[in-house]
Amino acid sequence: MVWGSDWPHVGHADDAVPKESVLMDLFGRCVPDEAVRRKILIDNPARLYGF
């Protein structure tokens, strides 16, 4: 399955757009295992898109 979204960067005033650093910190807390984070952010996209 491929899912895409423009969230959180759509339809917000500049002061309401979440900061990427905050989102990445949350991602790190939700996915604490470094190997799993690598699969999500690097390995799986590379395999899907062939780069």
C-alpha cells in the first residue's frame, strides 16, 4: 500500500504549521528502534522507487 498526504503543510497559517523537528522527535519516540526507522525512512522507499 502506498499512502500520501500533504499534512501537515496544507491550509495552515504559517504560525500553525508543525515544525519538522517536532515531528521527527515524535517519530523517534513512536518508532524507537533505529533499524525499524531505517526501514521506514530509507530502505522501503528505496526499494519501492528503485533508487
